[in-house]
Amino acid sequence: MQPAWVLGRKNYGDNGLLVEFLTAEAGRCGVVARGVFRRKTGGSLASILQPFHPLLIRLAGRGELKTLAAAESPTPAYVLRGDHLLSGLYLNELLTRLLPRFDPHPAVFLSYGDAVESLHDACGEIALRRFELILLTELGYRIEWRADVNQDAIKESVEYLYEPGQGFIPGAYLQAGVHKKIWVSGAGIRVVGDWLQGGVSPQKSELRMVKEVTRAAIAQLTQGRALNSRDIFKSLRRSPTPQSD
């Protein structure tokens, strides 16, 4: 059996589910789970096939759509609420949108588990940003935080423009009047680069900068198509009690 997480599910026939899993060995995969609503000792199988619940599963079948042969719950589910639940749904949607099926990435799997655990502990901001960066790297869109597009070392005193797919461009190389872009300080970029190499965690200002950078990179990968979880965030921000991811 292999470790797995449920990314999403929907009803399949009268007594089954179509489940999207993130697994340690097979990567993301679609699975048919039959008879999951039948009551057994300890409850129905459907009760554990839920997002944010660490699982052990065994899959069968040779086609693209696998069959769930067995599933166990080695530990209780992580309970996410409010903002943290929405952030968890955001992670699941990112994986469903961006990660190809049957393309295992152990680093992504481990980082996802760390992020879910951190969201459960109500301290998920750093884990969210790290997950985004690891996912981008594993997909072949690594962001270089040590050097600019010219392969020169990042300088603390310089302002840089982040361009998705290229990297950080020194402000001196740009024409005047460049607006509505992501401008970041060299000092902030260096802090993030040090953090990713095991240094001190970024402060809120640097985390906001990382969020802007990763959002721009992700938007390029999704070709500008909005994420459903983002729409939920936006609607909540318009409510009397603003939320943030």
C-alpha cells in the first residue's frame, strides 16, 4: 500500500466515487472506488475518502482510470477551518490543474503533507509559499533567487522587476514608465534565497513578495484562467469579515 491524499471526489453510480488522489508512488491519479457507501464495521469507506485525511491505498488496473482495491486510515484527518480550509482547497486545485497524472514527484508529496499539517496548526503561510515554490520547481519553472536574468548576483540595493518565465530583471535595464508589474527589492530577494537554503524564515513583507511572484508564475502556467478557490477568496474579501489565503 502507498501513502495518498484525496484531492477531490464526486459520486459515481449508486454506491461509488470517482476520486482524484495524490499518491507517493504514482503521483496524481483518477480512481474508481466502488461500494464505498456500504456500512461496515467502523463505518463506510466513503467516510475516510476525504480531503486532508492521510491514507494508505492499494490500486488495481492497467488503464488510466485505476480501481481502488483497498484503503486504510493510519491517522486521523486534519481538520481545517475558515481561511485554512480555503487554503487547503487552493493547494488541491493547484495540483489538479498543474500536475500531470502518473508523474510522481516525491518532493511535492512531502511538501503537500507539511502544508496541510501547518494549516491544521494555524501557521500555514510559510508552508504555503514553500509548497508553491517546490511545485513550480518540480514542474520545470524554478524561480532563481540568487541571480538575475543576466546571471549576475542579486544586489541588495537594486530594485528588480519579476517577469514570469524569465526571472528578476534589474531596474536599470528597463525603460522608464514600466508600471503594473511586480517590483521587488534586492534585499527581499536575498532573504528568500537564504531561506530556501536553510536560512531564517522570511518576514511578512518578504512572504507577500513571494506570494506575488508565485501568483504571477502560476497565472502563466494556467494561461490566466482563474482558480475557483481564488474566486471564493475574493467573495469572502468583499464580506464584512475579510479573509486572506
